[in-house]
Amino acid sequence: MAACKCEQNLESKYQELQKVFDKYRNVKGALIPLLQEAQEIFGYLPGDVMKKISREIGVPFSKTFGVATFYSQFHLKPRGRNIIRLCQGTACHVRGAAKVFEAVSQDLGVSRNETTTDQRYTLETVACLGACGLAPVMMVNDDTHGRLTPDKAVSVIKNYE
């Protein structure tokens, strides 16, 4: 019986990870680049991948885990295909960011830093997106959307796969 597609896909990801190990073999200070590239391959950092990285470069798992949890760029849980970042800065807050967040959260059925069950969206809040003149503002992936109302924010999100 043939292996399921998901197993084949996972196997190809581990093969790609092996190429990354070959690239960084005997390179000092390779932990962060290895974590970055592993996250690029898997979409996040599964525990078994971090253990494999630790074994491969000879560092304790506690160090690998410590680095992965210290830096906000690393994620230990699967994330959605679309990352929604809602600004909570002062200008956005004053102009109704809390209501925008509430509407988006309710529409998606997730709370802060959660991913929808279909892996379509991850909802995050950020301290500032640096677009105060567009407050309240959110980013979906690399696209900035401003002057939001709760209804407009929900409508914008519907445009993303």
C-alpha cells in the first residue's frame, strides 16, 4: 500500500532539512539560522525538529528550546496561511481597535494568537504597525489595511484564501 500524500510531504520536508544540516555542518553559531530555515520548511518548529537540530549540532535541547521561545520570530504551533496582525497602539486604540479586534475574532472563531481550525488564518495583535495616520490599522500578510471599522475589517479578511 502506498504512503499517504501527507507522509510523502513530511518525508520531503525532512529531506530538505537534511540539506540545511549539510549547509551548516561545522559552522559556529548556526543555531538561529538552522531554526529559521527549519521554520521556513515546516511553517513552524515542531518539537521533533528542534530535537533533531539539537542532536545534529550537538547542543542541549534546552538551549535550542530556549532560543526558539526567546525570539518572537519563532513559532512552536502551526500558523495559518494568512497572518492577520491587528494594531493595538495608542492611535488605533483611540480610534476603535478593540472593536475591530472583537469583530474579527468573533468572525474567525479564534482569539489572540490562535489559528483557525482550517489553518487559513492566524490572528495576532501587535503594539504598533507604524501607520498611525491610517488608524485603526491591520496587516494581512504583507498588505496594510487602514481606516477600519469592524465591518470593513471582516470584509477585508474575506478576500484572502
